[in-house]
Amino acid sequence: MRGRAATGAMIPEMRFVRGLVIAATGAIAVVVVGAQPAAAHDVPGIKPSNFETTVDSTAPRVPGLAVRPIDLGNELELRNDTGVDVVVLGYQGEPYLRVGPRGVFENRRSPATYLNRTRDGKTHVPGFADPTAAPEWNRLAPGTVARWHDHRAHWMGTEDPPEVARAPDQRHVVDKWSLQLQQGTQDITVTGDLLWVPGPSPWGWVLGALALGLAVVALSRTRVWRWVLAGALGVVIVSETAHVVGAWSATSASFATRIGASVYSIGGIVLAVVALVWLVVRPPYNAIPAVLFAGLIVVFAGGLADLTTLTRSQLPTDVPATLARLEVALALGLGAGLAASAALRLRPPASSGDRPSAKIREPTPVA
């Protein structure tokens, strides 16, 4: 009777857990898909791309002066260690930025000051912004390094260039761009290319992730299921941590922006650690809901939200591209495998008290 009572009490509890899982799955999907434009690990506005920005030459060469693209061409960086101010000219040849020993300044009268505040350049330019007016310098920061959006150095269109549309699988020089600088009376020209570099096929990674997920589910149905899930969680923790760190070190964004861009993946890592510890040190069935939630978050935040990593050539990470794609494939395969394996084990095994007892035959009364 006790076993039956325990089973009866467990049914509402398990229904509650299943309902909670379904609700959480929906919430995670909505939140992560809603954050898709920024991607799970990417800094907002910096997403995997097939466009590559390069700097080819600086003429004349000035020792201590360097310009390079950062954040996948989303910004340019100028470093001036010459000890003399360098002025970056805007789109109409007006003074736009000044970088030197006293810090980084922007010209409030330059239209470029306002056009460069967004990547698409769709910013209102106030009427007092006059490229022919004398500069009004506003100090932005100390130091001798300036970073800014420059629409000359990245693709501004909403559709692929015609040559790319005709042959997307081929490498193209989409544009040759130039940037004008001044140091005193000396004019300096920085030139570069905007390239289209086709990305790889994603199908090898997708099939690998599918095979990995199926392997985890199959092994989780054996007697060593506890250690299969523990091993998968351990790999997920290492892989997702490397993924987040690689994305962080590849951008110049602020700490708060990086946290915001990676918050879902960080949550998945934390939950995977909790599930792993719980799985090892406590009765394993108690850890099943945590394993399920960890798998769901990882497959959404570390896999689906970063799916374009598998199809693009330019990736916002400091790790090699092959390793970055492997991290996404692991998140997809192991995350889905963990979630499915845990879902199949939501109901604990029946205890001995739940098993029906053999019917005892009563002795036949003697007449």
C-alpha cells in the first residue's frame, strides 16, 4: 500500500515537472530566438559574415602610426604613437577625429560624427553639422587609440553585390576603399579591400552533431547512463567556456556589452556545472531536470543561435575557425542529446514497494 501511495503522490509531481519543462523550453526558445540578431556569443551588430575588410597600404608610411580593421570590419582602429596629432578626415574631407598626445577628440561640426554612430548610417545629422565650418573638438577619451565605424570600409547594402549574387561560391574583390589622414601639413592615405570570401558547407558539421546526439541518447539507455551524461556535461562545459572566451577576446566592446551578449551561454555553463555536480554526488535521478534544462539552454544558446558560424568564413572569435565550428556542433549535438536523454528519464524507476505482490492463496476450509 505504501508503494502505491508513493506512486500516486509522484504522478502529480512528475506532471508538474513535465509542465515546467515544456514551459521552460518555450520560454528559452522565445528568448534566444528573439536575441538571434545579436547571436548568443556575438557582440550586437558583429555577426559571422562572408565580407572581409583588409588594410593594404599606408602611404607614406609613418613610423608609430597604424590603422587596422577590428570586429570583422565593423570598426577601424587608429593607433598614433608618433607624439604628433593625426586628423582623420570625414566623408566630405572635413576634420572628423583627432588623435594625439592629449587624447581622442571628435569634431561636433562634422557630419561623420553622427553618420558613424550606427552601422547602417541611418542617423539624423543636425543642422549645425557643417563640413565647411571650423572644427569644434570634443574630447572622447584619453590615450592615443581611436576606434570608430567607417562606412567606407564595410558593405552597406542590404543585398549581396551583383558579382556575389552571380557567383556566391567564388572569392570577389567587392570594393577598394581609402581613408584620408593628415599629420600637420602631410597627407596620408590608407587603402584597403572589401572582399567576399565564401563560407564552407555546414552539412558535415550538422550530420556530425546529429550522430553525436543520437550516440548520447543510445548510450544513456545503458547501465552506464549516469557517466555518459556526466561526460557529455563535462565536454559541454569546456567547449562552451572556450566559445565564450574566444568571442570575448575578439572584440573591443565593453565588459557590460560582452556580458549581455553571452548571458544565455554563461547561464547554460553554470547550469551544466550544477547538473554535473548533482549527477555525481547525489542520487542521479534527482539531477535529471537540471540535465534537461542545461541541455536545452546549450542547444539553443550555444548551437542554434550561433548556427551561422557553420556557414560563414569570417567569425567573431579568436579561436581557429575549425575549432569555433566544432564548438557549435558540440553544443548542438551534446545539448540535444542531453535534453533527449534526460527527458526519457523524467520518471524514476519503480521501487520495490511499487511492484505488485504475489497473490497469497488462502487455505481451503475443511468441512
